[in-house]
Amino acid sequence: MKQTDKENNEKGYPLSAKNYILIAIGFGVVVLGFSLMTGSGSQDPAVFDDSIFSFRRITLAPFIVIAGFATVFYAIIKKPRKK
């Protein structure tokens, strides 16, 4: 038995099922972005490791985090289509 968005809203759910799925996807993208920012540092504090300034950590990961937050924002704002 499939419930429609109208039935969900009548039961007190503020968003539809699609919105919650998009929020979960956005959260996953944010977690992926933060995991791309992590990495091992130098074991010796006297030695500097240039990998902290790599493309992945400085450019790619922040872009993915922002895309994840934008997805969550869109999922919260999006209204379901009326049939």
C-alpha cells in the first residue's frame, strides 16, 4: 500500500518521502566531502608534508561539501508536485 504525499502531510509529516531521500543523499555527499579532506599527516613533526595542499583536499573536497549542503537545502525547500 503506497501512501501519497497528501496522506503523509495529513499524518503530520512536514516533508514528502522524496524530500527525506534527497536529504539523506545530501548528507551522504557532505560526509563524502569531509572524508576526502582527511588524510594522514607526517609522523615526524619536524618534517613538512606537502600533501595537505593537494587538489583533493583544497579544491575537490570543499566543492563536494558545498554541493551536499546545496542538495540538503534544495530538499528542504522543494515542494511536491500537485497531481
